[in-house]
Amino acid sequence: MENGCELQKETGSELVLCLESNALIHTVRELAETDSTNRVAKELAAGGASEGVLVVAEQQRNGRGRLGRSFFSPDGGIYMSLILRPRIPAEKAVLVTTCAAVAVARAIDRVCGCRTGIKWVNDIFVDGKKVCGILAEAGLSPESEHPDYIVLGIGINVRKQSVPEELKDIVGCLEENRTDTIKKEVLIAAVWEEFSELYQNLSTAVYMDEYRERSVLLGREVTVLAPEGNYKAVVTDIDQEGRLVILREGKSVLLSSGEVSVRL
Ligand code: BTN
């Protein structure tokens, strides 16, 4: 398939029925296959689509990850992106990611009966392995202090699939240690139910206490992967703006983006 090509599925599906009572989502575009649901949702948002349009793909061939990386998107996963138009200052856009992380963690716990952890800033872990990645991409307008739109993309590994050798110790899936089948529509609906509730209080970030409780980094020694060279530090807190507070050579430092690695 060429990049940008997509196949539309019929409407009135089981997923649409599961999302019917969701107050935030008014339109669901179900695709059998696409390159990236974030790419599709950004195109729709730039063309004027309103908040509450959800793009869901059965298969994703060129998933985008943070820091310009690609996102491993095996068949049997959940790939979806929601268009948002929050009235928050652009520098607070990271709150959409932290809010989504708590929502996904709660939804997975509820539907799958497990205890998820959050690795700053946007990874969801189960049993020491990443099962979900979140990528919020903002469309900025020079005339406004608010982002024009934010596309919130969520990818969850659900079914067991073969994982490339280099990802084997890092990437897991929700069905890894179970014999029953997780209903993807039910999990998708649970994610957006939790998110819709938390999103109402986005700017006050009341969910940050839960984010900290679920953090797999607090109190741990981590390696900060920095352009000027990696260094070791201890994570002491995550502040209300979602920044990581680290202790580096006795000094407290705030990290607002970037990557840290930890042995889980
Ligand atoms: C990361 O872990 O680096 C973030 C990954 C985000 C992946 C999701 S899958 C659905 C949506 N479409 C994309 O192309 N990316 C996001």
C-alpha cells in the first residue's frame, strides 16, 4: 500500500455502538488499513474537522512515535487518533499526553484486570514491558496562543505477535500471559470513557496525583538520554506540568521532554 492510502469500513459497527454514549466523540472513521492514524487525523483537523472526530485503524503500516521515530504497529493492536481543540496555552499541550496516560492506564486495568504503570512521559507498562505508546501532535497557529488542534494518538499492543529481536525485552502485549481474548471495542470504549472524564479538568491536572502514583520512575536511578551525552540521575518527582524532576550531581533539574531509560 502507498503511504496515505486507506480503506474505509462500513459504519454502524460494533465499535460505533460501544462509543455511542461517549459525550466527546461524535464521529468515528474506521479504516481497515492506513499508514498512520495520526497522519489521517491531522489532515482532517487541518481541513477543519471539529473536536471529537476519532480515526481508528485495524492495521497501521507506518505508525509514528515520539522523537521522530517509527512506532512498531503489529496486526492485532489498537491504533487510533482523536482530534481535540482544547483552549489551553500551547506550552500546556503536554497535559493532553499525561491525561491520556492516566486514562489508558485506568482503562487497561478495568478491562484486563491488571495493574499498569506509566513511564514518563507517555508509555504504559505491564509486567515490565511497554504495551502502549501515546503521541500528541499539536497544530499551532501563529495568530493564537492556543494550539489550533491537538491530535491524540494511542497505540496499544493487544494480541500476541512476533516481535523483532531488538524489541523482545521491551515490547509486550496485553494478551501475553492470558488465554482469553480481549475485546478491542470494549477496551477502546473504556479508554475514551476515562479520557472524556479527565479531559474536562485538563487545565487543573487533578489526575497528576494518580500519574505520580502509577509512575515506574519515581525514586529510581535512570539514564537520561541527552544530545550532549547520556548521564545518570535520580527521579525525585513529576510536577503538575508533567515535567520530570531529577537530581543530577546534587542539583535538582527539570526535564520537559526527552527520554530516560530504566531497568524495570
Ligand atoms: C511512542 O511510543 O513513541 C508513541 C507512539 C504513538 C503511536 C500511536 S499508534 C496510533 C497513532 N498513530 C500514529 O502514527 N502514532 C500514534
